[in-house]
Amino acid sequence: MKLKATILASVAAIALPLAASAADMTLRFGHVGNPGSLFEASANAFAECANGKLGDRAEVQTFGASQLGNDRELLQKLKLGQVDFSLPSSVMSSVAPEFGVFEMPYIVQDRDHMRRIQAELGDVFQDAALGEGYRIIGYFENGFRHITNNTRPINTPEDLQGVKLRTPNAEWRVKMFQLYGANPTPMAFSEVFTALQTNVIDGQENPYAQIASAKFQEVQEYLSITGHVYTPGYVLVAENQWQKLPEDVRADLEACGSETQDFVYDHAAKLEEELLQVIRDAGVQINEADNAAFIEASAPIYEEFANTVDGGAELIERIQNLASGS
């Protein structure tokens, strides 16, 4: 009996480090996307790629719908090692000023343009992220943003006069809508549905994938197709935590950050068509906005970015020069 107990104790002693080791390599990916959102599909595709490469060395688990926190909380949790990856978009402009260039209205023309920006200027954004203790290991997307509200159809900036509009916690987005005459109200994404339902705010602006998955069409009367901003999504890690991972694990994760982008862009384009129909079928009144009027009204915000952000004028110029693929 004593011998059996000794053997069992030995087996337990061997098993415990193995169990602890496996648990130590569970990597948590937190994001704010709801079920059915582009963020959810993107994070899951990244996890599938990563887990296929990593085998039994580590496992990526995804947690959507702000389960692990909103965008700002996730940024903090990355550095604390409580989360391993997050998928911020607009909030990055509050992390480092360079990311504010993606808040400039109509600066990104399409996904091919974004690929060229990433290829030519990726180092600029990586250096900006590293300067704040983060690292970008992949570019996904949030998408082209449009305005929904319960006040009136938005055809020109003048139609936004007095509309209380939820924005992300992004300095330049707030300034842009102030410029257009709206009353921008920064708010965490997870709070928006209830705020719309209870008339705390009149409207919000997001890509179709976020609008439909969050069911904003159930509490909004108008969708105005503005496409005013394209927001990338960044697969983000904290540099201090990242460097603790084995080199081979880091290499596989970076490879998946790159490889998953094609899926994300293809899926995003597909969702744009499908989800506009979902919103239309819910009875939302849809109109095409006068983009030229919005572009004309946006000149002052470009000027302010160029004059107040170090290297801002050059960044704008370089991105605009990449628009035609030249």
C-alpha cells in the first residue's frame, strides 16, 4: 500500500509541471466584437491559424463582446499580462499621435490602398506603437464607417447639426464631428445599444459589420452611407509580454498575423454587401450621402493634423501619394 502511494505521488509530481506548463501557454485574445461581427471572425481565424502552427506549445483562445474589457481596458491588460492580444482600431489614435492619420476623413480609398500604406509606412506605425510599449503583429480592419441616427437622413455635414452622435474615444473623430456641427459623445462600444435605445444619444457611426452584429438597426431609423473614415484593426501585443514568449512561438504568431489578413479583407468585403441588406430589411431608411460636401468640409481637420502632429503633413502626403498605387 505504501509503495502504491509512493508511485501515485511520483506520478502526480510529474503530471503537475506538465499541467502548469500547458496552462502557462494559454494565450488570451480579447476584443469588443459581438457574435457575427468582423472582429469575431477575424480573431477566430487568427486563433485557428495560430493553433494549427503551435500544436501543443501554446493555445490561443478568443474572448469577444468586451468580455475581457473595452478597448481602453484591454490596452492596460495587455501590459499587465492579463490579456495577450487585443484588436483595437480607432482608440490607437489616443495611444500615439501617428495613428490619428487614419482618422482623417476619406484618406484611405480602399483595401488595396491600405495594403500599400502598410507596406510603405508600416515601420512608422510600428515605431509609434513600440514607443508606447506595444507591438503590431498584424493589420486587420474595422472597416468603412457610416452614420446611423434617429433624427434625419444625413446628406451633407449641415444635416448633422445638433445630432448627439456616439464616437469612439478618438480625439480626431470627436474634432471631425464637431467640425461638421454634430455633438460627438465618446462612449465604449458595449454601451452604445442601450444609449440608442434610451435616447441618451441620437446616433452613432460604424462599419456595417459592427452596426448589424450589435443590432443597431433595431433602434435606428436612418443609415447614411458616408464612408467617412476607414479604420484599420491592429493585432496588438504588449512588447514587455511579447518578449517573454519563446522565439518560435512569436514567429508563428507573426506569420498568422500576416496570413490572416487576406481572409479578413475578403470576409469584410463580403459582409459589406450582405449586412447592408440586413440593415435595409430591418426597415432602416438608407441614403447615399454627398461625399464631396463632406470632403470639402474636412479641409480644416487635415490642416490641424498637419500643423500639430510631428511629421503629420508628410504622413498625409505619403498616404495620399499611395492612393493611385504610384
